[in-house]
Amino acid sequence: MHFFYFSTTENFLSTLSTHHPPTPIDVGVMASSLSTKHLLGASSSSDGAARLGFLQSPQVLPWPSLRLPARRSQSRRLEIQVAGSTSGTYFRVPTFGESHDGGVRCVIDGCSPRLPISEANMQVDLDKRKLIKKSRKKEHHLWRKRDSAGSGQKALNLVRTVSRLPNEKEVVYGALDKWIAWETEFPLIAAAKALRILRKGSQWKRIIQVVKWMLSKGQGATMATYDSLLLAFDMDGRVDEAEMLWNMILHAQNRSISKKLFSRMISLYDHHNVPNKVIEVFADMEELGVKPDQDTVRRVARAFEVLGQEDKQRLVRLKYQSKWKYIHFNGERVRVRT
């Protein structure tokens, strides 16, 4: 800290105007300023100003001398914290080593001497960083509740009920109405399971009865239900009823008929040796842009052959029949040319 001394107040004011704004000046009145002595032997002349070299307007005033300390602006240290391999405040832990080497090593600086530290002390915190797979909370759905409440048992009860009944529509429909009498909603899942059980048991008449009853209630009008009913008609030899159902499906849902349903109907007509109906269904299939599978292509080609239309048979095979087929040979799936 540097101190500047002025003999008069005017000199002080002129100094402020000369040195403003580079250096801030703090004014402090010292206890010795009560004396009338002039510092540095300054008299009423401008000797003091000449000696100091920067004072002007030398005038003698009866004011006490002032001691003015001036502070130099000190440059602050610029500290830049760069991310490195040292961390910690109370304990400094520099790390070294390679992440893909045998391991990363560290030095714990700041510990008390002879403080025992083992891997077990650090393993507790390392275990907290392990990824723990938490089981998701199972959402509650009504259909899951009904399924867990016993839809499988309901399906078995339905199968046992219809299996003991005589082959009469009124009796069967009455038993099925009793089956859903206490249900707040139609047990569609249980009915679908019952149809699968009946299909495995080849109880085609019971399938026809159950599906017709479901459709009369406005339930189960899906492609899977129609497929089960067409298959039951096929196995029970009811070609006329299958044709009536197919015409209804074709007019009601012609844009959403699946390839599986087209194949089911072509297979039904081929099974009962109705080649003209096979070609008719195939024409609807082509019109709707549904690509046939290889079994359907073979059945359609056979129908053209039976009707004596060999040219169309060749066209169908050329357009749709695959040049390759897959067979299993020695436990492997092998592609061979047809």
C-alpha cells in the first residue's frame, strides 16, 4: 500500500481530478492531522508540490494535513478447474491405470496413518452402482382378471354340457343360455377356448351348434370363428350351408377377408370335388389382390385340369407356383427345385 501526503485540501482536489479514474483513492484522517505542521517540511510556497512532482495550485490554508492512502488494483488469480483424475475434498483420490487393463488403481490421500482399508469396505458402495432389474408392476386388466378367475374352467364346463346333450337345437341353445345366465358380460374367451377343445376332439356338430348360437347373440363374428365354422361344415359334409356362409362373408366383409379364409373355402370345394366353385373363389381372390399360397395354387391348377383348361392351368402355375420348395432332409431344412 502506498501513501500520498497533501498539505492542502486544494492540492488534494486537484490530485483527484488528475488521477481519476485509474486509481481509486481512500481518504483517512489520521490522528496526527490535529497538528498544524506541514509534512515534508512544506511551507506556504509550492515547495511541497515541487518535491512531490504532481501537486499544483500551491496555496496556504489553515486546514490540517491529510494522509491519503492509495490502493493499487491487484490482479486476481484466474483458477481454471479442469476435469482430471483427482477427485474429493476431505480425501484426495487420484486414479491411474488403464480402463481396459487389469484394473484402475488409486491413492487415497488424507487418511490417518496405519488406517486399515480392505476391498470389503469399498464393495458396499460399489454394490450400490450395480444395475438392478426391477420387475415391472403388473397392470390390472379386466380380461386378465376374468382369465385368472377361471375362463379355462368355464370352457371345460361348456364342453361337458354340450357333449351330454341330444342333437336338438332347442335343447342345445337352452343349455348355452343357462351357461351365460349369471354373466355380466359375454364370456368370449371361454367360448373360444371351448371351440378349440371341441376342434381337437373332432366334435364338428357341436362346433356348428356353438358358433351358430354365438352368432345369434351377436358375438364372435371374427375371421377365426368363421374359419372354425367352415372347417366344421367341411368335415360334416354341409357344403350348401358353407356356401351360404361364404356368400354372406363375401358381401359383408369382402375387403377384409384373409388369405386363410380363401384357402379354407377352396379346400372345402376341392375336398368335395366342386372344381367350378374352386375357380370361382379363386377369381374373387385374384380380384381382391390376395396372393394364394402353394397349396391353393395346386388345388386351382388341379381344378383347371379337371375342367380341361390346360392353358389356364399353365398360366396359374407360371404366375403363382414357386420354383423352389423346402423339405427336411437329415434334420435340416433344404431348398429344392419344384
